[in-house]
Amino acid sequence: PAWSPDGKTIAFVSNRTEKNQMYLLPVDGGEAQALTDMKQGAGGPVWSPDGSKIAFTAGVDYGEDEAPDRSKQPYRVTRNIWRFDDIGDIDLAVNNLYVMDVAGREVTQMTDHDLMVRGIQWHPDSSRILYGTMMKPDQWYGFRTENFIIDLEKNAEPLLHDWISVNHARWTPDGSKIIFVGEKDEPIIGTHSDMWVMDTQTGAVSNRSAGMERNIAGGLEGRMPAFRQIRPMVHVDADGDSAFIQVQDGGHVSIMRFALSGDVAYQKVITGDRACTLLDMQGDTLVYASDDITHSPDVFVAKSDGTGEKQLTHINDAFLADIIMPESVFLQFKGSDGTDVEGWYVKPTTGGDGPYPTILWIHGGPHGAQG
């Protein structure tokens, strides 16, 4: 769901028809109004800051003669990457960017391609949209992303040229800069990611996490299904002075602040023996989810300096109170190259001193970890 800028309406997606469509719900009461009737469904509504338009995505309308028909066997696939976890068949998942005028309900198709659109961000003056694309048919790594800026006349320009990947991009509040997490050089597998600032007038970029050994926007393997739907996102304070995003360090995920100008400076503001996922920022308040190995995610708020933390939800407290939780024991050892590696073993709840029957789970890096 997406709140309108004036707080009076919520745009949301529902499957009350054959395909997911967008609806508007007045907050003060009344029935939801259908916004779209797209052949391939619609989703991901994002309001323009002035509240006059909604950007969204809709599946590619191939036409009757061009639509992939997976009921016929065998069928031909021409993409290098044609299936992906949590996505499925890429040809059936690609989409385009659309913009709807809320008052008149007119819909304009902004792109015409066979890619996946993600990370829609309106310019603060509602004149342009920053968005990312992925899953190009000729790519061998599906998550390599390219970003574009498109105006309402459909004039699109790439954000950067020749970067291996640009993710989590967003405008500063005054629209003069774009903050993003990126990898500049090959190879994408295992490449170090940094926090960057781009001046939209000059195109100059500056690395705001230089010297940091940890990847920006890293996380742990999600233990809860909902976390598969949460993408890390950069959030910028109202003054445009600092950016905030999560950073994984061993078995912990902290929320960090990065200075956007002057000397390179960064610090952890929300940390501890847990995994924190930044959800939103309003004023100087951070909204985030926090979980650990014995607690499922709950929503917290805190000031941007990390003070005044308050837990807002206790979703599974009653359930967990009746569960015997296993004890987790922290391990640290040297890898083959001398790097400190963290691990854990979880004792059975039946007790005893061991040895225990053991299952070894080694899935992890370079883009994932346990903790």
C-alpha cells in the first residue's frame, strides 16, 4: 500500500479480479475504487510528491500472437537467464513503467521493453522518475541493474554509463543529487559495493563509504517469509546531509549513517546482536524491523542518532512464550586466508552434553550470510 502525500487516500493492490489491479481507498471511509484494468495486472504504486499522479508497473502486453505459451511442450527460450528464485519464468514476469493521472484516470505507458522495472522514485518536483531495470535477455547475471531518468514526455536518459550495477537509488530532498549503492567494475559476483553520491547537474560521483570493508545494503538470509519482500532502501534526512541504510557485519546487521558531503564519515546508529532492516524515515525518526535467532521480526522506531528506541509491535510474543527456544553458541575461527569467520551451532532442546546429531548448513557469501 502507498499513502497519498496528503494522507487522505491509500493506493493498494488487490487480487479481487483475475489479475492484480490497483485500487484507491479513502482513509475517512467508503468503498475502494478500482484504478486499473490492465490485461497483465498492475502493481507497485508510487505517488508523485504533488499527489496528482501514480507511477506503477504492469506486465508486458505481448499481444495474442506473441504471448509466451507455456502450455505447449516443448517451448523455446531465448534469454540467457530465463528463470530466477522468487520470480519464476522471466518472460512472464517482465513489466513496463506506467503513469496514471489520478484525477482523470488516464494511463500513459512510459517504457516499452522486455525488462523488469524496480525502485521507482519520483523527483521532488514531480517532473521526472528515476527507475531501475534488470533481467536483460543477453545478460548472464540477472541482478545486474541499470538506472534511468525519464520525464513525463517519455524522454529517458541512463543515470550512469559502464557501471556494473546501481541499486537502491533515490533523490535527495532538493533533487540536486542521487544517492545509490553501486559496483563500478567487474566482476559482479563478490564485487565490493559502496555508497555513492551523484551530482545531477555535473554527473560527478563521490564514494561516501571509501575505506569501508563491509558491503553496503548487505543482509542475512531471511528467516521469515515477509523478509523476502523487503528490499533495502537508502533513506536521506530532510536536510540532505546524511544517508541511512543497513550494513551486514558478520552475523549482525546494523543501520548506518553516511555523511553526504565533506570528509568521508560513517557510523553505526542502530546495532546490537540482531539484524535490523531499515523500512522508512520520517523527519529524524528511523522506522525499522529487528529480529534475532530467537525472535521473529518486529517494528521499532528510534531517532536518527540511535537514541530513544521504542518497540511498536509484539506480533509473536504470545506464541513464542509457549515455545522452548534452543540455545545458540557463537563460534569464531580462521578461514584458509586468515580471515575471521563467524559461525553458530544450535543445541537441541532435548538437553544433554553431546555429541549431538548434526546438520551443517554452509550456504552463504559472497552475497548472503547467516547470523
